[in-house]
Amino acid sequence: MPDRHYEDPSLAEIYDLTSGWSIDRDFYLALAGGSPKRILDLGCGTGLLCDAYAALGHDVTGVDPAKAMLDVAKRKPHGSEVEWIEASAQEFRSEKEFDLIIMTATPFRSF
């Protein structure tokens, strides 16, 4: 179950101001390497990494339990190229096979 502040649309809108791009996201972006991959981001939040992966030509699926965060993610420059799924990591199911599955520290801390 997501924290309530992730579900509040007005707070989701400003999330990237305090949790924007950082060196740890550079690390996750580099994990994909150069060739196109199928990537799953569990707990994708506002989609910063998903958007960056999509910009590089990867096939990206972003999963997050908070609708408000996904609404922000969908408006990113490459948001229309990402498959967005509203679900928790525990309930997410897919027939797809992924080359890379990531979960950054923020969603991992909620376990």
C-alpha cells in the first residue's frame, strides 16, 4: 500500500523538485547498456528513469501503486512510449520477459 503523500495529486506534482535526477539514477540508467532492452521499473514513481530509458530507445514498463505518481509520469516527454501499470510490486504480473528489472532505494524502503 502506498504512502498517502504519494497518492495526493498536488504532492505528486512537486515530487520531482525534491527527488529529481541524481547520481544514483545515472547508475541505474547505465545498467541498461547501449543496446535496446525490455526494462521493468518497480516503484517507478513519477517516471524519471522510465522516461530516460524510453528516450534511449528501450521498451519500458513502469509499475507503481500510486495513481497520482503515474499521472505525473505519463506527462513526461517520452511518457507515451512507456507502458504504465498501477499495481504494487507484490501484485504485479506480466507475460513479458525483461532484460533488466530495477527498483531504486525509495520504493525498496517501503518493504
